[in-house]
Amino acid sequence: MRRRAAAAAALAVTLALTAACDLDGALPGTPRPAAQATADGVGAQQYRDFDEKEFQEDLRSAATVTNGFWRLHWQELFTGTYRPPRIRGLYNGRDPASAPRCGGKPLEPGNAAYCPSGDFVAWDAQLMRSGYARGDAWVYLVVAHEWGHAIQNRLRRSLVSAASELQADCLAGAALYGAAKDDRLTFEDGDEQEIAAAFRVIGDKAPWTRPGDHGSASQRLRSFSRGGNGGAKACFS
């Protein structure tokens, strides 16, 4: 993905096809407050050819693109004034003393989170780097998902789904594909396959059945696709 102007032609069609695929089928391989996806789960590996500078730039870009979408479209979607969450960014989950605290407890390793009490987003450095080694779409997905929780926290409770994690996936899809339609984000070849692969890694083994569940990989991808195809309003139907 790139934070540049580009035509978004056929993106919705491609996303719809991605959503319809069996995750164990045609795609070669397509996050959580509390993703609980360990570094091993996202493919702990030696980061061969890992470009730290590009990684940092993509992290900044993901936050800029996601925030820009909500800032631009807030008034047409919701009442009140939009304000972004604080960005605590990367943290070392293996060092509780330095990790951001939410509700009096340090954020966990292998996690990405939105903290309502502190109104901030943050992500474990090893989680993000190991996911990024699989493709840059990873950081856009994780950032947009946690930002989705921040959006939920700014809404009337009646608008927040009991399946809040799936709704956050939907809002992530709305933000990223909305940014592409606004010519603020470019989807490059392979990005959608990377997103599908990411959901296969971080989806729950069981489908969503109660608040707090994140949903299976296919449920999460369908929710993301719903937002990408229908926009943010589709996440509240």
C-alpha cells in the first residue's frame, strides 16, 4: 500500500471476490483490541531484507490515511466533532515496565489495542514487525482496526454492535477503501491477498458467538469486505 493519489477502479469488485473465496482455497494465503496474535502466530522469522525505514514510514502512513478518512467524512456520517485518538505507537510487550498502561495494567505482548480510558492506540513492536515481514498491508489493517475501536468509543452506545470486533473490522475496511476512493491510498498488487492472509492468521478458531469474541477468519474478512464495499454506513446496518 502507498499513501499516494491513485485511481481506485475495480477495488470494490476485487474485494467482493476476495470475500467470497474459501480462505483455504483460491487465495495463497488473506487484529483485536487485544489481538492476542503472538509473534509466532504471525510467522516469527528472521526479518530477511526487512527495511526498518520503510516499516516506520508505513506505520506513519497508515495512521495518517486512517485518521484522514475519518476526519474528512465524520460530518457526513455522525454528529459532533471528530477528534483522533492519541497514538502511543510501538511498545515492547516483553517489558511490562515500559509498555503503555490501560486500566492500570500494561499492554500485553503480541497485541495491538485501543485503550478507552487513555483514548490511545498502540501496538506491540514484535507483532507489527513480524506481520510486516509478510507484507505492508498488515500494518494498515491493524492500525485501521484499532482506530475502528476508537471510532466506536465516540458513538452512542446504541450504534456499537455486540460483535464489536467484527464491526471494527468493517470500519477498517470502510476507512482503507474509502481512502482509496478519495485518492489518498493506493492498493498495490498483492495487498488484498495479504489482507486475506492476515485474517487467516488472526481470526479465532471458533466463530463469533458473544461480545468480546473476534470471529473466525471468514467472518472477519466478510466484515472487512462489507465496509470496503458499502462504506462506513454498512457497518451499522
